[in-house]
Amino acid sequence: MPVIRIRRGTTTQWNASTKVLQVGELGIDTILNKVKAGDGINVWSALPYLTPPSSEVGEIAQDAVANALAAGTHSNIVVSYNDNNNSISLSTGPDVITTTSLSNTLTDSTTGYVPYGDVGQPDGVASLDSNGKIPDTEIPSTIARDSEIPSNTDFLTEGTTNKYFTDERAQDAVGNALGSGLSYNDTTGALSVDTSIISTKTYADQTATAAANTAVTNLIDSAPTALNTLNELAAAINDDQSYAATMTAALGTKLDTTTAVSNYLTISNAANTYLTTSQATLQYLPKTEPAIDYVVTASGTGGYFVNGVLNGPMVFAPGKFYRVSVQASGHPLWFQTSYGAYNSQDVYLPGITGQGTDAGHIIIFLPSTAPQLYYACQYHETMKGVVIIENQNGLQSFTQKTGSYSPVLMDMKSIIEMSGGGTLTITDSVTYPIGTTFEVLQTGTSQVTIAGDGFTINATPGLKLRTQWSAATIIKRGTNSWVAFGDLAV
């Protein structure tokens, strides 16, 4: 005979499976022995187990309960299940006592039970009242009663051996027995105090208390609250047992009034006569530092004004102090070894303090080894200029050339000697500040000519040095306006 098998697996295997059972395809959990049917969409873990209808489940459960009851039934108790009515019935045997078989009896010396009618009767079974006590009517006459504990105690009076005392009597005793101003209101239950009566009473310790209060008052003697105890007084002098000696020593270090007045200004006199530190800082320079040599301002982004000259030169002698006051917001000024745009790699640091500011002072104290320097704006290439290192001994310096030459700003402090003739040409006139001056000397027999690149230099009678050892001065007096004067010829 052929065997039909359905898909099977353990609970763990099914939960890990991603296979989707086809519609109607069955699978069985071999651990739980439960079956699921596929829907062609969901994996095993999302499918419900197949279960019979609830009516069938209920019937199965009821039959199981009936079988369990029948299996455990005692011979004197019979349990039966009616499957049609879905009900359970109990029946008892002859050895089971029921309420009916008791015939309303509770206990009896012969049968083991007595009639209910004997409960609460003399010589029967006593009952309890609502207070949990046996009523007098049920106490046999042969039992003596204690007359000291009557049911009503209102008539009792207290005595030396009678300890019974009602709340009412205790309240009256508190309110009236002393006659000291205390009274109790029976209606409201309030205890009142008449202070006018109490204040007139004299007690044995009142005299001592009054004396103590007087002594304490005299000791305090209106002292402030923060200094009216010995502990507060000790704290005020830092718990110093030798406070007088400490104060004497401290006072010995102070000026007496006479010496102070004769030797020193008062605060008011000093304030009227002298500047404060903050005022002096704002208005004056420290005497150990140099005065302002150059004031640098900005002309937009087109250039710096150096003492009023657009991109004018600054002249520093090594070994001397100089101060440059920069007032050019947004244009930090730096000194460097290259001419043109700012280059952080070329910034020169020795002897220069405070550079890189756009609103402050730069102090210059160049060493003798200082190279040729230039200044530049950190952000704008057009704001630049030349630093002329001045000869320390004040002697004239010379720049010697053997042929044609175009002077630079550094040549302003020297005489340009031209031994081989040629042309001295002023180039890029815009980069030179107004007031730029060059000195030229012809030291050879070949004639030297003065010229401008893109503009004409004014001169009379001409722009040539007349002969050997002739000299001339060339000065910029305006935009593209230069003039030459000296030993000139046509």
C-alpha cells in the first residue's frame, strides 16, 4: 500500500524556515504534533495551526471532564454527566449525612447531635449577643454573678480602691479641679485657658526664673543679635585668645595720621592731580617705549597712507626703537622679506612686536643683521610698501652701476653712481609714493640720460647729465609727474 507523507520538521526547524507552503499544502510540527496548511503567501511562523471548530472542542472537553469525574467517584457519592443538557449531577449513598437526615439536630450525647431548639436555652448550647457576650438569660442560675461589674456604671463614684474613672469625670477633673484658669466645655469638647488667672499665680520657681532672666538681660545689655552670645563674640575676633596683642602688632605697621598727612596725598587730592592707570593708558605712551614715528591708515583697498603718503616708505635704523601706529580696520599690517602680496612664509619676526594688527601699535627694534624689508596688507595686494634700512653711522651710501638701470625705492637713501653711461629709467610710476627722490652721479665719460617709462620727466635745459662728475636729483611731485634738476644738458 502506498504511504502518503506531508512536509515535517521540528519546531526549531519550522521557525527558521523561509519556505512558503502552497495553498492547501500541509506541514506538521513533529515536536508539538500540530499541523498547518499553507496559503501560498506566508511562511510557517505566520500561519495558524489547524484546529477543530469550537463546538467540537467544547464537546471533547466536556466528555473528558465527565470521564475524569467518573474515574474519581466515591462509592457514597455518584457523579453523572448529562451530555444532552451539558450538566453534572451528584447523588449520595446511605452513609452520607445531609441537612435533611440531620432532622434539624446539632449535637446529642446518644446520636452525636442535638436539636437546634436547644441552642440558646438553659442547659443547652449558649449563644452570643452582638457584643460577643453570653446573655444573662442563658447563664444557668447555679453560676454566681459578679456584682462589681454591672451593666450600667453611671452611678459609680471613685474611691481609694475603685480605679474605674469615666472620660467625662477625667475631663471635668482637668477643667475644674485646679481652679487655675483651665476649663472644659462638655458641649464642644474644647479645653480653654484663662491667661489672666494664670498670670496672677505665684509658683515656687518664679522668683528664681525672674532673677535669671534679669541677669541674662543685664549681660546682653541691648547687644546686637549677632553679638549677644559668648560664641558669637569669640568668632568676631577669630577665636584669638591674644587678640589685643595681635591688634597692637598690626597697628604698629601702620602710619599715624600726622605722618600720613604730611607725607602723602589724600585720595581726593590725588584724584584731582593725577591720572588713573586707565586714563594714562588711553592718553599717553609708557616713557620706556618710543613715540609714534609712523601713522598708517587705509585708503580703501588701494593702499596704505604712511604719514599721509600713499604706500610711502618707512625708514628704520637698526638698534633704535620705532613705533608704528596702525589705524586701518580690516587691513592687518605685516613686515616681510618679499615685496608684493602678503606671504606668511616671508614674515620677519626679530625685533618686531605686535605686527599683524589693524588697530594697534607695532614696536620696531631691528638688529644689525636685518635684511631688506617690506610691508604688506594681509588681504589686499595693492596695499604694500618699502622699508628703508638706514645706515647706522649716518654716512651717505652709494649704489654703483655700470650701465642702464631702473631705480627702486631702496635707492632713495643712496647715490646711484653710473660709470658706463646709459639710461636711468623710472618705471611703473604708480608704485612710487609722491616725494620719492633719487640721486644720480655720472662717474665715467659716457653720458647718462634720464627717462620715464610711459611718461616724460620735466627738466631744464634737458634730461642728460652734462659731463663726468655731473649729478642730478629726480623727484616725484604727483601722479606721473616727475622733475629732474641739477647739472643737466640737452
